[in-house]
Amino acid sequence: MCIRDRNRESADAGNYEEVFRKVATKLKSKEYLFIQVDPKEEWGYAVADFLGIDDKATLPFVELIEIKDEPYKYRYTDKLTEDTIITFIEDCKKRQAPRYFNSEEEPRENPGPVYKAVAGTFKREVIDNNHDVVVYFYDSQNLKSSNVSQLFDFLAESLKGNEKLKFVNVDITKNDIAGHVIKNYATIKLFPGTNKTLSYVYEGYFDINGTVTFIGEKASYP
């Protein structure tokens, strides 16, 4: 996938569209699907939002997404030529290119009782401690997520006296969390303090009684 913005490219930036088309022709197969995206166009905006691309992103770049149980993303931002793009694709296929993770900036202040995690801080906030950590994965633009957020905030405030219990939220549309595929943008998971290799998904109705019962049943320190 080639991400570009015609309005932000300089006159000497090169004909990236033509370069990308030639690469697509050379590698044409059922293995790859080539797409060019301009975030300023109507359908391109939706794709850019899905990929976590904002106005600060340096364009153009090429992103490869390997669709499996857990999507693997790779991003190439250096000089775009036929040779460099093909080499990048080959490196991705061999898993020799570094994975790319969308991440918001780390918050300067994070006082709680709901702690904000981003891709770069998720391990520290959730895994690298002995707390029972309740994590809310949400979509900031989704109405259901907004409603569940109010419940989650209430739970965190009500249970903040439990020093072994921690509440964390993550905007999953802006942060890629390795090892955690979230298909529902209003998802609550509990990571038990005594074994962070485990995680439990809350599958009940989003109300106070149901979520409190879930926490009590799955937490290491009820």
C-alpha cells in the first residue's frame, strides 16, 4: 500500500504513482494486493484513519500489511524507487524487516485512576508489574465505546482503594498492541497479577454487577 498526498509532495518528489504501478505489475500475483491511498480523498481518509495516519505523518511511504490472525505491519519511508520497494517487500516476506506499530505519544501526565496506555507503554503499564490489571480497549469515535468508557471510569473510581488492582485504557484504533488482536472495539480484559501470560475477556453485559463479578472471579487478589 502506497500512502501519498498530492498536495504535500514537492515538484521534484518523483512520480511515485508510476513507480508503485510498475512494482505492482512486476509482482502481480494472488499473493499481493497493491493499493494507492491519498488521505485527503474520501475513501482514502477512512484507510488513513484505520492505519493511524494523521496530518503529521511524513508522506509518501509504503506500508505492507500481512493479514493473519494477528496483522503484521511494515512501513518503508526511505527513497521510493522500484528497487527499494521490491527489496522492502521481499524483506517483509522473509520477516527481516522490522514490524511497525502505530502508537500515540506517551501522555505527559497519567494520574489515574484510569491510566492511559499507548503501544509504547503497554508492556510497562500492564505486563511489567504484579497488579491485577483491567484493560479497556476502545475506539474513541465509537458510540458504544463511549458508553462503556463511562462505566469503566466509574469502576476505576469506585475500586481505587484496592492497591493491587489497576485500570488501564487503550485506544486500539491508534495503538497496535503486539500479541493482542481486538476484534470488538469495546473490549475489557483482565491480566492477573500472578500470571501475565494469561488474560481473560469479559463477555457479559456491560453493567456494574457483571463487571465487578468478573473482576472478582478472575483477579489474583480479590
